Amino acid sequence: MAMDLDNDPLPAGEFDIIVLMGVLEYLHNLPAVAEKLRAGAPGLLVSYCSIPGDRASDAVVAARRERGWVNDLTVPEFRNLFSAAPFKLELEEPYKTPGPFWDQRIYRFDR
């Protein structure tokens, strides 16, 4: 399904889980999207490429922008964003080897 998660409502219906892989890095308003997703389903399975370390250097931000990524959260900031929605973190697993401008993980959240 193709849609603009920053601006479009979720499709009508009941869903058990929403799966977003390689999507969240491209969204401008992650707090609003997290709240929208919480209303859409009780479960959420997502991937996110966090910035490595505790803050993004100019070089890291530039590399992320070259890929079209528009946000730069650390791992704790990403967890906190979805905890505030509120979701409960059920699973967090590394995915691939961390690179110079990403630390990719897969997360499972439940309401």
C-alpha cells in the first residue's frame, strides 16, 4: 500500500499489526506518525536507522540527507518517541552491522 504517512490518514479497518520497514527515516513528523500508528493497530513492527552514538555530526547528517532521510534520532530517542505514543517496547534486535551514519534495528511495539 502506498500512502503519505506524514499527511494521510491510515486506511479504515481493523489491523493486528502495522509493519514499516525502511520507512520512518523518510518521515518529517515522527511524533504525530507514532500517535497515528498507535490508533491504527495494537502492534507495530518497524525498522529504523538511528544515528550512531549520542548526537549527529554534520558529516553524519549530510550522509543521511544524501539518502533522503529527514530525521536523525539516537536509539534512546527513538525508543522514547514510541514510548510517549504510548507503545510498550517488546523486542529490539540489531539488523546488519552498524555503519558510519546508521545503527539499524528492528523493533516490536505493542499498545
